[in-house]
Amino acid sequence: MPSPEGLENAAQRREKIMLAVHVSVSDNGYPPTLRELADTLGVSRRQIAKDVNRLARDGLITHSPGLARSLRIL
């Protein structure tokens, strides 16, 4: 089981993902790619994909795997 610090970091990272998507849509009119999110947050693309999938399971966002810029905040 992950440590409490690990859970806090994961929750903070998912919150940062939501904020980054919101800012990108506000500033550019479209969401970031997973690669752009990974670069922005300084984590691997694999970790971003895991976090995005978790956010989707939690009903906070939608995305279409394999489609660039498909992130949508619900």
C-alpha cells in the first residue's frame, strides 16, 4: 500500500493536471496533450496516463485514448 505521502503527492499531481487542462483551454482554446502535461509537471508520460485514467474513472474528466487533445473537464 502506498504511503500517505505518496497518496498526497498523487492527489496533488491530479489536481495540477486538472488546473493545467483548465489553463490550456482558457489560454489556447484547446487542452494539452499528455506529452505537454508530462513536460509541464515534470513527470513521465506513463505517470500522466495513469493519473488521467484515474481522473476519468473518478468522473472528473473524459478523454479518448489515442486521440491528441481529447481531455475534457466535466
